[in-house]
Amino acid sequence: MTIRREINDKTGRDVSIGAVYTTLERMENKGFVSSRIGEPTPERGGRAKKYFRVEAPGLKALRNSKDTLTCMWKGITLAGGIT
């Protein structure tokens, strides 16, 4: 839920919890993130929370994506002369 809320706050997009978990599962299969199950808590009705951690290959992929996007934006002029 925290990741879903963060996506909504940062982008204004409402994504389903299923889409978030599907994406996280795919990222985990690629070694980009790892997960662990926490202890059940009374606040969650006895359910355990799943925690995710970004791993080194995930950081590398994120940096590569950022660099690619930065290169793509270089030289692009938007309406009004903004670059």
C-alpha cells in the first residue's frame, strides 16, 4: 500500500494493488528487488506486511533508465521555448 500511495502522490495516477504486486514480482524475478515477510500485526488484522528492498542490479537498471531519459530530453524544446 505504501508503494501504491507513493505512486499516486508523485504521479497523480491511481494504480491497482494487483498491478503493483505484479510489477514487484517481475522485478524480484529479475533480481532488481528482494522481499521479506514481516511479523503479523494487530493493526493489520493479524496479517503480515511484505517489505521490499532495491538490490544492486535494480539500482543499476534505475540509473540506466534515468540516464536514457536524460539523454532523450536533451535538445528537446517544448512549446514556449522551454528546454
